[in-house]
Amino acid sequence: MPGNSTITVHADREIHPSRAVAPPIYQTATFWAEDGETFAQGAVEPRGKDFYTRFGNPNHAQVAAVVAELEGTEAAMVTASGMAALTTAVLALVSTGDHVIGQKSTYGGTGSVLLNLLPRLGVSTTLVDQTDSEAFARALTPKTRLILVESPSNPLLQITDLRAVADLARTHDALTMADNTFATPLNQRPADLGIDLVWHSATKYLNGHSDVSAGVIAGPAELLNRIWDVGLLTGATLGPIDAWLLLRGMRTLPLRVPRHNANGQALAEALQRHPAVAKVHYPGLATHPQHKLAASQMSGFGGVLGIEFTGGFEMADAFLGRLRYSLRSASLGGVESLAVHPASMWRGMLSEDQIAESVPPGLVRLAAGTEDTADLVADALAAADAVHATAAKA
Ligand SMILES: *Cc1c(COP(=O)(O)O)cnc(C)c1O
């Protein structure tokens, strides 16, 4: 098998060959066929690439080829956003009367699917503390069809024992689906640990440049065919230009991820010693309560860290205002550092109770970009010094 840097440059080469070194953008809504038989075949080919763009186009297929090889899965498919990947898969895999297990610490949109959308469709859900290895087993019912995991989780960087959940699901005839957005396939390959389906907000690290919204799902072809069938109905099609940009972004994923990992680790180590900081959540720290588990299933720990300030809501907000390089923005995974204060960002999205359960008020989520490590560390320490000095004066 070639290495990841070779895969991201070459894995799509045979998908829709042309002599252009940079693949063309197939900016067309539809394709023509020479005869009726070819046309009819195109209409039913799962994850096809030249029938009608909602059914798939060459730019989608090229992205899918790279993602499948990076994740070590049989196939992959592309959607218009990470949330489109999740809802399309869930709609394909569960029906009224089924039960789904998810995590308490999880991306806000995933939490809403579990707490609002699925119950409205007659699918019951249980959210568990994923740091408790028995919690998934306790939540299982005879109706459980799907377990949604996310590791490391957003925004608390909690780790799920992916192999244990995969083993448990297999013995109970349930499917597992892992959100691998934070880790990327460079740092973690859930399918190698037995997870059935792996999904990403490709908006984040896979694309890596904060200029595209996209999603991907990787897994066995048979499952992806079922999801693709529903994708035709939800119509969450990624535009050809955006698929092209995503492929272009992924070419350098293996160059970017090591820098994100180094920046995340350096920031976590520097900030955890600062007097304004109560706690740093980062799986690469030896003090992270699940560091051993993280190290056993990850080869790098990513660029995202959670920083809890001693001065609560106000100090966290003030820290964001003091950062020079990390912009206040609700994303992550791009070359530029971004930071958010989840307790204020989620005010409009989640209930007070949900926020109280999932995020401490003094938490900042910092997503390190690919800037120079020394610059990011100096910037974060200067901002922490400033909010600490203000608090001391008050
Ligand atoms: C951003 C994000 C999503 C949602 O993806 P979109 O591309 O914004 O739809 C899902 N999971 C995680 C962990 C994310 O960070």
C-alpha cells in the first residue's frame, strides 16, 4: 500500500481519466448517453459519475476514491455538508420504532439530530457518557440499530473506546458510525478498529482552507449504496466546483495534519501551566484522563484544544478578544487558527440545560491552524496574561 501523501495525490487518477494534470471541473448538471441501454444503466449505478449530477459526477467520485483509500474502506461518498452526511446516513439506516445511541459530548448538530429530529420520527435515542466504557452496553435495547460515536468529541475532546463500541455493536446486530472530523484519517482510522461507517465534516480538515462546506461517508459498498439511495431523495449534492476544491485541499492533508498536531500539543502544554487556566482538554496531554486510550487508537492528537479559564464566562470571552491570530469563528481545521466560546455560540441552538450539561461556561475551543508554533504560543500566552492581569485588578 502506498503512503498517505501518495494516496492523496494519486488515488483518484483512474476515476475519470483525462490528460489534464489537474482534473477538470465537471460543471454540468447532466450527462448525455449514446444509446438507451447506457442511459438506463447510468440511472441505477450506485454512486455513479456521469448520469445526472445529483446521482454523482466525476469530481465527487475522485474525492470518494481518495477518502476511501485514506480511511481504509471499500468505498466512500460525498455530500453537500457534514450534516448532510449524517442525516442522509441516519435516514437510510433507521426506521420508526428503532433505537439509536449517541454521546452526551458531541457536535451540536449531531446532538440535535439525536434529541429532536429522530424522536420526532419515532426513533428513540439515548445519550451516554462516552468516557464510561460500560455506558454503551447499558444503553443497548433489543431495538438498537445504530450507535453514533465521535472521538475526540466536540468541544470537550473526550475519547470513545472505538474498538469496544464496535465489538459491542457487532454482537448485538447494530451498526456503528464514527464522526472522524477532529482526528482525520491521518491520526485515526476507525474502520481499522471495527467501526462500520466513518463520516466527516469535510468542511474542516479534509478541505483545510475554510472555503468549502462538504461532507463524506466511508464504509462498505453495500451500506453506502443504501445511503446513496436516500441521498438521491434528500438531494444534498455537493456542487462540482466545491468537490474540485475539496480534492485540491485533500492533496496537502498529510502535510497539514502534522503541523496542526504540533501546534495543538504546544498550545496545550503552554496553556496548562498558565495561572488564568483551570484546565486544558487535549488528548495529547499526559494529564488527559483518557490519554492512554487516545494514544492506543490515535497516531496524533489534532489541532483542537479546550481551554477552561478560572474566570468563567467573562474571562473566556475576553481571552478570545485578545487573540491576534485566532479569529473568532465557528469552524476549525483550516490553515488559519480559529477560536470560539461554545457557551455563547450555542445559546441560540441548545437549551440552558443542554449547555450546562455539555460545556463549562469558561471553556474556549481553540483550533490551531498551520501558523508557526512559536507565534501561536506567544499569542495565546499574551492573551492569557492580559485577562489574568485584568482579573487581578478587579
Ligand atoms: C462541523 C462539524 C460537523 C458538521 O459539519 P458541517 O460540514 O458543518 O455540516 C459535524 N461534526 C463535527 C465534529 C464538526 O466539527
